[in-house]
Amino acid sequence: FKNKAEGRGTIRQPIDAPQKLPELPQLPEDVANSLRYLPSLEELGYSKEEAEVARTFDRRGVLDFKGGEEAALARMQKWIWDDDKLQEYKEIRNGMLGEGFSSKFS
């Protein structure tokens, strides 16, 4: 299926970005308050030492993952353009060593 789809697929031109998005619905106050609360690791039962270790970058990892749009755009710039990894994606996508074998986009 994948090979057939890739061979026959076409990429359409993107649609224009919306000028304005609709406002988000107003949530009841108790629901809104519960969504603002994020328990700490200590509140989830971890000791202070365990929580500190979890917040520290582990050198065994290949990347110091950061969240947010800015970090995502920087990763995309590096992986696709600076390191030119997209051209070899098919060969490296199942690799397990190093930060470049995968886009890490998911």
C-alpha cells in the first residue's frame, strides 16, 4: 500500500492561513482551575532527590528535548536544512544511534 500510495500521490498547494481564529469557548471556572493545576513530581510521590534527577539532562540521551514551537522550529531547521537529513530519511529512519537518525518530530 505504501509504495502504491507514494507512487500515485500528489501534493496539493497549501490553502491560505486563516486571518483570524475563532475564540475558544469559555470553560466553567472549576474546570478552568483544574486545567491550570499541574502537580509536582514530589506531589506525585517522588522524593526530592528523584525529582531533581528527573529534571537534570541525562547524558545518555541523544538530545536535550525542549518543548514548544520555538524548539520545534529550531529542530526542524537543523535536521532538514542544516544537517540535510531529509534526503537520507529512508535509509536512517530505523536507526538507533545519534541524534540525526530520526527527526524526533513526533
